[in-house]
Amino acid sequence: MATPLVAVEHRTEPQDERTALTKEAFQRDFFNNLFYILGKFPTLATKNDYYQALAFVVRDRMLQRWISTAAAYTKQGSRTVAYFSAEFLMGPHLGNNLVNLGIHDEVRKAVTELGLDFNELLLEEDEPGLGNGGLGRLAACFIESLATLQIPSLGYGIRYEFGIFHQEIVDGWQTERTDKWLRFGNPWEIPRPEWAVHVKLGGYTEPYRDEFYRHRVRWVPDRLVAAVPYDTPILGYHTNTANTLRLWKAEAPESFDFAVFNRGDYYGAVMQKVSSENLSKVLYPNDEQLQGKELRLSQQYFFVSASLQDMFRILKIQKIPVERFHEKFAAQLNDTHPAIAVAELMRLLIDENVVPWEQAWDITRRTFAYTNHTLLPEALECWPLPLFAKLLPRHLEIIFEINARFLDEVRIRFYGDEERIARMSLIDERGERYVRMAHLACVGSHAINGVAELHSELLKQDVLRDFYELWPTRFGNKTNGVTPRRWMALSNPRLTKLVSSHIGDEWITDLSQLRRLEPLAEDAGFRQQWLDVKRACKCDFAAVALKKTGITIDPDSLFDVQVKRIHEYKRQHLNILHVVALYHRLRSNPNVDITPRTFIFGGKAAPGYHIAKLIIKLITSVGDVVNRDPAVRDRLKVVFLPNFNVKNGQRIYPAADLSEQVSTAGKEASGTGNMKFSMNGALTIGTMDGANIEIREEVGAENFFLFGLTTPEVGALKASGYNPANYLDGELKEVVELIRSGFFSRGDAELFRPLIDGLVHHDPYLVFADFDSYSKAQQQVSAAYQDRDHWARMSILNSARSGKFSSDRTIREYCDDIWKAPAVPIRLLTQEDVKVGVMQ
């Protein structure tokens, strides 16, 4: 980065100029921050110093909106959405905040005039890896949409010191490195130690009579942890609203025990600090061992308890009685991780606030709603009873009581059906006893939803069928969405400019207006402009791929992209088997007509998931062979982009021609990557799974490459006794034998044996059964891509018809159907307003 900065004239301006949105004000405050906050001058300043100075410039403009928003909510006692999520995968803040403030281009000019590279400053920001994938990214889109729609809300989660691991590829294998996103500090957050609360863990309970001779229960913990809130403002797009993401950090109530230290035990003196801080140390510890399970359950309870205590604090400030808790707050449980909130709210009501059980239960049920995000049984959390009793003894008592009352209701409703009672119990009594967290979430919520139409139907028919039959009106669907601000306006500025130049820019907050692009799909000039934008995005990504992998790729080739968490049900191995099939065809017949393709993969495997890691190794190994084979070099390339995250996603989605959404039908709850691809004009090859079905309905069957078994067909095939070996013939057999022979593993026939044997003998996700259909659909893709003009038409229509998949639409549905939360417009306060408020 260029060191010399252009000096700007310092002018004395009114105090409110600190929030001015002019180029001159940005430059003045940039220098002020560099000097007075960071203590640097240009000769000594690093790129990160420049980034931080710019971040503080932007944060100042946000704080005016944030304070104005908080003041309005406090004064009005506004109904507030509390979004409970163990993950918030926010992505970098700077670019998104510039877009939402409407100052992106002006700040770019200001920075450029100072002799700095604006894009380098954006890249300098460390991404907070506070999520594993789709769940956390959905939460991020939702809280941004809540602010854009001016809905009062709080996002509650954990401020993990180390987020999801940084992935490197070493000799083709995934290697996990520590994610040190806080190593240079975080300019976007403000700690609130004055609002810290204590969270109890362990110990025992004891009954007693209070001064009014009422039966009460006291929880005597063996450990206290301080939960300290760190607040990040979340801006709405071109509104005055700035809501709050409140993440909790774990600290010891006393960091240093002098009595222990004076006895000569230094380690013991700091042990409480170390033990307490472990709670917010790392995202999703390995829970294969009991110690990992205990830490994970502790984490979940830690942030839930802290958040609910914080909500009671807000009630007190706004002078709202605790009996109206459910009127003030609508709390959404984002999957099962925060389900312990049901028991914790009951504890706080009955033990701490002496609310009678029946009234407390009514408040609790009317407060919570539950979003289920999975059809995989192993993802529906269950905790061993001894562990639960050790860690949360009072909550186990409360859950037993909830369960007893609930099962009485089931017995009356389904008289004599003992099997149903066993299935629905909050306690799994088969063998080792477990607490079923999904059941607790269902029982303690007034609304239960899936995240795509198919997913919601499968919940009613299978996973939560018993609960649906008991309470059919509680169930509904809320198809996921993603924010067009980050996933189009920020990540694809060329496409944003092209679209806005033809239909205006209101589509950024009303994505349904993209429908106005449909007639332009018939305009040859517009189709060429569309293709030019896509090619420029592909050139940008080619430069990134070269820098990160050393692989040169052709921007005129078809960019065939699959980026998502690496998991067998997402079937990256189906994709790579097809790559091997194409390679085999080319080597068998060099004259065969194959559309040039670049296969782009990205995603992380869970550290303990060996088969997923082996899939990554197979992808990279196939790439090593294909990319250096001169016989196919100009027609096939394979790229595995390491460390897929939000920042890399912003580069990949705009560049994709083809979106791979190939999960086994009935396994993917929804997906949101499929929506980001479609918005940016990529065509989808996919199964009838998750939100793929709705995308196909919206964009038109003729603009979607469909393959594979349907959910009923998957069930029927498995019920009839699926034998994958029956499908192992023809090209698939040749492909499998090529891998098994060691061709892609330097002659090591054992390396990929676990993966291949698993497919040949088990194949739980029906890769072999769908391979032929997938291969034929890919031939249709190749034929379609050769007609670039027609491909452009299909691409335009995919983007034009993606309006349903805005998170704004999803949030409106939640507000109307579940939360009953109206918008609250915000008037910006000046510093004079604040002074007057203080004086009053």
C-alpha cells in the first residue's frame, strides 16, 4: 500500500460535523482517528491502522443512528424481537456498513484521494468467524433485514474468541488453523461491562419456605461465570435504524484469587479465570468426548441465561411488569441450540420473580417460537441425563415438571397410545436417558416452523409428526431468504449498477422489482451487457484463484461451482465423480466434444469428520492430475478455494455460471447459497430438495437443470433394500475403478478405499443411484452453455425471478404471522438533543 497520504485542510466545524457525510469530513476524521485513537502517523502506520482509522470514521456515523434507535425504543417500550442464535456469521462489517449508510462511493473517493487503495483496506478486515455456515449466515441476514424494515430487535449470541477454524490445504488435506479474528481488536463492538450478569453452573437445589410461607426452590451453584455483553450496531439500508447484536463474553467474577496466590499457588490463583473464559473461547468444541459435551451445553446455557437476564433488565428500565414479558419480547429460537431458554425463562419467572407456575408457563409459551433447521436426526440435540443434572440441576427439575404436565395432555388427547407418549416425552427413556432439546423447544413455543416448503412438510410428516398431530395450528413455513444488500449491492457492484441503470434502485429493498428485468431478457444489447458483467466478475475471481491456489483458469470456461460445508449429504463426491467421468471421456477419446469447464469447490469439513476430509482430499487429488495433464488442460480445470467464508463468498457468487445444489432429496432443510447464486444470475443444477423446489418454481423449469430421485422415491428405494452395487456399471464403474486403482493418489490404492467402499457397500445418500441422472443433466448444461446468447437469457431470468428469496420477505412473514412486531421509524437525534435529554 502506498505510504504517502495527501494532507487535507483542517477546518473548524460545528460539533455535529462528526457525523457529516461529506468527503472532506471523512478525510478529516480519518486523520483524527489515526492520530488520536490509534496513536500513529503515516510513516509508522500499517495497513491495519488505516483500516481501523477508516472503520472508526464509519462507526461514528453509525453511533448517531444507534443512540437514536435505542432512545426511541426505550421511550416507547417498543415490542422487540429477541433472536437467539449460537451462530452469527456476520462477514466483514466495513463494506456492508458503507453500503447501508449510502456512502460507499464517497468514502472510496475520499480514501483514493489520500493515496490509499480502498479495496486493500476492505480486505484488511478480519472476518468474525462466529458461525459454521448457513445457520449463522441466515441469522446475519435476518438481523440486517430487521434493521432495514425498522423492526426493534436484539440479536443474542456468544462472542467466541476463536471462531470457526481457518482452513488451509496442505498436500491436498484440510488443515485447521486457529481463527484469531480479535488479534488486532474489533472497532465495531462496544463492551458494556456495566450490564454484565452472573450465570450459575453446577451445584444443587434445596427447597425452602419464604417469608410468606410459599414453597420455593433455591439453586446453590458450585460455579459463577460473569457474562459481559459486547454490542455491535446493525444498520438498516438507508434508514435511521441501527439495532443491536449483543454477544456475550465469559469472564471470572474474580480474575485473581489473592488468598490462593499468597499460599504460593499461582496456577490456582488464575484457574477460575481460565476455566470461566473457556465458555466463550471457541465455536463448537469437539463434543465426541463427555468433556466436550459439557462445554457445549455450558456454552448454550451461558448465552441463553445472560440474554434472558438482560431482557429482564430492559423490562426494569422501561418499567414494564414481568407479567408482560411476552408482550414486550418475541423470542425466536434459531434451531435447538438455545432451547434451554424455555427452562431458563421458567426458572427466572418462578424462582427469581415468584410468578405462579401456570402463569409463568403461559408467559413462556407466548414468548418463544422455534425454527427447526434440520431433517438429520443426529442434529437434533440430546443431552445425557447425568451430564444435565450435574450442570443444570434446577433446570432438570423444571423439565421433569414440564414433561409430566405435557404428557398428561398427550394421554388425554391420545388415550391409550403409550408408544406415542414414549416418542413425545422430553426425556428419551430408551437405554441411557437423554433430554431431547427439540422436544423442549416444541413444547415451550407457540409457533414452530421449517425453512422451506418441503422441509416444513417433512417436519409435519416425519421428524415432528407427533407434535404436529397434537398442535397442527402451531406449525408453519418460513422459507429462508438472504439480504440483497450484501449479496448483490456489495458483492456484485457491476451487476447492481447495470440493473439500477435500467429499473432504478428500489429493488435493493424490494427484490420483487427485479421482475422488471424480464422484458430485457429479450433485448440483445442488454444480454450482451449482462454477459460482459459476468465475464468481468469471472476475471476478478480468476485473479483470486491464481493468488490463492496458483491455478490459472479461463474466464470464458463454464464456472461450475459448489461451495458449502463439506458433508456426505451435500454430495460433493457426486460432483467430483462426474469430473472424473469427464476426464475419463477426454482421455479415452481426445476428440470428444466437451464444453470447457472450471470446477470450483470450497467448504470446510468438521475437524473430526474423516470421510468429509477424504472428500476434500479426493477433490484436490483429482485437480492435481487434471490441471497438469496437457491432454485436457484447456478444457477441464479443478480448483479448491481454501477457507470458504463470507469474504470469499462475495467473490464467488457473482462469478458463478452454474450452481451445484445436489443434496439427496429430503436431506437439505433449505439452503441459502442456492439463493445467492440465483440472484447473481447463476443457473442451478439440483435435486428436488429444500428451497431448490421453490427456486425452480420461481425461475421456471426451463431455466433449471433438474435431476435425481424425489423425496418419496428416495424413501421407496431405501425401503425396498437399496443396493448401490446394482448401479455400478458402465461409466460409473470405470470412474470408481480409476479412483480405486490409485490413479489419483500416486498409486496408493488404499488412500480412498474408505470413501469408495462406503459408496459401493452402503451409499447412505444414494450417490450411485443419482449418478446417471446427474450426468445427463450435466450434458444439458454443456449444450445450453454453448449458446451464450440463450444462456444469457436464462441467467437474466434467474436473477429477475429471485425476488421471493430476499430475507426482507422472510422477516415480514415472521413479523406478521409469529412475532406481531410493528415497525418503529427512527428520528435522528443531534448532540444537542442528547444534551437536553441528559439535563432533563
